[in-house]
Amino acid sequence: MNDTTILTQIDTSGRATLTMNRPELHNAFNEDLVASLTASLRQLDTDPEVRLVILAARGKSFSAGADLNDMRRMADNSREQNLADAKAIAELMRTLNALSKPTIALVQGAAYGGGVGLTACCDIAIATARASFCVSEVKLGLIPAVISPYLLAAIGARAARRYFMTAEIISSAEAYRIGLVHELVADEQELAAAADRVTTQLLKNGSSAMAAAKKLIAMVSGRLVDDALIANTAGLMADRRASAECREGLSAFLEKRSPAWIKG
């Protein structure tokens, strides 16, 4: 995690911030950035002191997606080489999407291609008014393959059918309307304030309960409400009630005190 393409900061509350640091290249993906971001996310996921992860970026762009210099090189690569690169990006998206801790994307500028994918993979996305988005792959004769599961989960198939094929620029207001981002703010100062507000709310909650809630969403989403699903969800509720975290949370509520996981 010493690679300067990704800057890592962890504060005393357990808030970790990963900042993409290729501002001169609009934080475009290259092999180093993809590998460093994936490794950083995995390390933070196993760190017991980290309670949530913020994904941010330096410069005027959030991420331009693929680095065009790399794309030129890849055009001459073998299928096996291109497959390895695609798998690395797919693994980054899966790692971010499945992180056991809450994730927040702070989008201060343009997000194209894979940058849109990163936004969709985070649990919460907040963007400034000047942020813009573009699923730009078809302009290059490509398709948004590895980011597609997460974008469809965020915006639905109907919106995807338009934006995957038009590659038009999506304004921050439109991104909010279609569900790609949860909240819009005026500028980067308000973006920082919104991050503080959301993280303060998250830090009030039990870490293992939030992790279990994320797994619950993945398990229930798109499933038929049948006897098996009812049995599974009832079992999960019973297990949580018996957990040490739940016992502490209920005791704190009844005793009118803060639970042990709230520092200070």
C-alpha cells in the first residue's frame, strides 16, 4: 500500500480513505492502479480497526476509466494477455462490490467507463454538481462488460439499454435521477461535509451487523419470496439476536448509553 497511485489514510474513528492519485492522467486505470487499489481494498477489509472505506480521487476527474496508452498496447496483445487484464479489472470491481465494510464513493468530477463502475460498486455514492458520467466503451468499439453487473444493479436494464449504446454524457442530475448516485452537493467543500455526515451515521452502527446487512441484500435481491427464503431470513434474524454485538446494542439502548463500538 506504499504505491503512490493510491493514497491511504485511516483516522482514529476507523474511517479509511483511498484516494486515486493519477490526476495528470485523470486517474485512468493502468495495471499499477488496478493492482494497488485491489490490494488496498483487501487489506482494509481484513483490518479490524477499519470500519468503513471512502473512495475518492485527486484532480479534476474522478476516473477516466481505461488508460488509452495501455489500450493502444493491448490492441497488439494476445487474447490471453487481454483476458488477464480484463480479469484484473473484474476482480477489482468484485472486491469493491463485495467489501464487508460500508463503502462511499466521492465523485468530484468526470467518471468514465471503469470510473462509472467504481461508483456503482460502492454502497453510497455522492457527487458534486460538476460531476459527469459516461459509459463510453462503445465509442472505442468496446463494451462495458466487467462493470455491467454493477451498473445494471444500480440503474436497471432500461436505463442501461440507453446509456450503454449511446455513450452520451450523463449529467450529475441525471445520474441522481436514474439511481447511479444517492446525493448531489454543490462543490468539493460540500462533498467533504456530506462524507463527514454519512460516515458519522455509519459509525453509530454495529460493524458486523452492517456486514451482515450487505450479505442480506445480495442474498435476497431478485429472489422469489418462497418458503426457502422465508426460512433463511428468519434464521438470519435469530442468529443476529443471539450475537454478542446485538446483545451489546440492545443493552446500550435499554441502559441509555452508547454501545461499545462507538469510540469516545
